[in-house]
Amino acid sequence: MIVLKTDDFKIATDNNSEDDNDSDKEGDPAAEEDNENKPVVGKKRKQSKKIREEDLPKDEEYVNSHQKLKQMLEDTNHDEDPWKFWCQMNGVGFGRHKRMDDKFQYICPLCLVIFCDRKVGTGQANRAFANHIQKHKLQTFKCTCNSISNGELKKAVRYRHIKLEHWKWVDCEHCKTPIFAERYDYHLYRKHPKFANVACEFCGKKFVSKTTIEFLLHISYHKAESFTCDCSLQFKSTKQKVHHMQSQHLKELVCCPKCHFMTSGSFLLDKHIKNTHLVVKSPCICEQCGLSFPDKHQQKSHMDRVHDPILLLCPKCPRKYNKAALKVHIEQAHSKGGICNLCGAQVSYLKRHMKCMHTPNHLKKYPCSDCDKAFITPGPLRNHQMSVHLKLRPYNCRYGCEFAYNDLGNRNAHERKKHGKVFSSKGQEGIKDE
């Protein structure tokens, strides 16, 4: 016997203890099929972790719950579903999984097997615990119904009878598997999505059930189309409006306070916050210029756009760009051009032309604080302030001459005209402007 130390008590591992081979099952907290008679081929039996009697938690609430569950499992005449009994005893909605702060609180009172998530927040522990205590009850309960004799029928038939007649489960109409009544919709959603029979009242789209998060979110977006409130807010997206509507007014969904995530239960919200907002990620640093990025994807995109030295000739004009910049250039300069129907100008990027030239200044996002001009992006605003109001010339010629300019384009044009090529810091060699 091997003893493993933990923060609160010791865990004993016994090679002969009962294996919880249903802990990874999804859907119902109880197994949808009785796997007891199925042989395990080519698999090594896992070791079940057990706790010693003297190392059980000592708090009064746990001791009372532990003793009541043990008495219920040992009572051969008590025909209630033990998972339902445990949920009601602990004030948890039947069919929902309670998130326990103490990861060793799922302990079988008969064989002292403990259950904990292999990965935090997955709900494996309570599913495995439910399957385990239900197996105990199926074995110990002695049915007295006239229609069944405990010794004459196979275990699978007797277990099915107990689940349907005594535990009040329902038979799936598609696969004939006994299912929790409270989890039947979820079973249909996971196992039989093609049998969707719930139609959206607004657009007629089919869903498996009205309780799935997909249906609830879909209906929320329809409600947002006609929803109005007195909050005097301007929403940048429909999702932001739906989030505001649900978090502040309707409160039909549980909403994340830090982003626009919405779900149907507090457990999923806690899991989202822990995995998304509480994870501390080390920034990715560009080795060439020192800029930091939140993830490797953005760092790679930066490297491709800024630090790729291989220039390619644009197939539609004489300009040269690296691979990433060339793709953007072709899309903006050659794929979306046309004639402006307001001024008649032939432009290479019509959408940008409309925003820059024909959008009133009061509708542009970046107004100048020193004059009445405004811009649609922050870059031109900075250049305008430096050259017009601050009279700055921060871009010096990198070949060492006395000229300085207010933007990069003028500085690069000077280097090409006076020195033959744009200066490159790599070996102090320029990039030829062929």
C-alpha cells in the first residue's frame, strides 16, 4: 500500500479497490449504459485512490452527510436514487453538478474511494462519484416488485427496472437508454442532435431543447432587436447590447462582468472566469525590437509584417513589400478600388477613400484638440499634430546628414533621392529601391 501526502490528509492507494471507469462519461451523472458486464480488453486496470477512515474530514457538516449517505446505501429497502438523495441533502439541484472547494469531498462512505477532477473544472469528480454510489445501490437494493425476481433475471434487466420504476428515470425514445428526467434534454443535445424538434418562435430555426445554451442565446439575440432601455448607451455591437440587456435588465442568462461572455449557469461562468481572466500569461517579447505581445500568434504576425527582410515585387505595380505586407497591399490597393460616386475620383481603396475624404469631421473618431480637423485612425492624427502644431521633426536622416522630417515617408523619400537607397540597420546596408 502506497500513502500519498496531500494538503489536508493522506490518501491510500489500493491495487484491489474498485475502479471508477465511468468518470469520463458525459451527459448524465449516472452511466447511460450498465458497463458492469462488459469485459475490458487490452486495458490495464487503473488504481483507485482510497482514504483511510481516520483521515476523513472532521467538520460536522461533512460527517453528517457522510453518515446519512452510508445508511441510505446500506438500507436494502430504500429505493431512492442515491445521487438525487445526496443532491437534496446538500442543497444542490438534482442533475446539476456542485462545484466543491475541497477536492477530496467526494468520498464513497462504503469503500472510501475518493474522486477528484483530473483537470480542474471539468466535472469529472461528481460524475464519477454519482456513477459509483449508484452502482452500490443497484447492488444492495432488493426489489420486491411482483414483476421481477432479484435472482432470476440478468443484472442489466434488473438495473434497468430499478432505474425506470423506482428512480423514475425516463427511457430515451431514440436509443432506449434510461436517463435522468432532469438531464433528458441534455442527453438529446449531446447524443441525438439530428432529432431537433424545438423551433424558434422568431425565425423557425430548429433546436434540440429550450434549455440548451444555444437556444437561450439565440432567443436573446432576437429579443435584443426590439429591446429598448433608458440607460442612454450606444452599443458598438449586437453582442454588447445583448450582454447589457441580460446583465442589467432581463437577467435570464449569467453574464461575465469582465467581457461579453454569457451562459446559463454560475458553474460555467466561474469556469470561464478562471480559464480566461485569472490565467497569468507571460508576454511574448520580440527579440529584434523588444516589443511585447500577449501571445505567440500576435508575436509571429508582428515578425512577419515588420521584420521579414525578403521583399517581393507587387504583380500589379512596381512597389515592393515583404510577404505579409504584400498581401495587405494587394487587398487594399488593387482589390477594392473603383470610382467614387461623390467626387468621381479613381481610387485604389474605395472604402478608405470614403472614410477619409467624405466623412464629416464630427463623425471621425480621432479629432485634433488644437484645430477642427479629425481623422479616422490615430496615426495621421499624430503626424498632423507633430508637423502642424508642434513643428517637430523627429525622423532624422539615418545616413547622418542634417535633414529631419515630420513623417517616415518623407524621410525615406529623402534617403532614396540623396543616398540611393533606404537605410537599413542590418549591417548598415540600404534596401535598394529598384
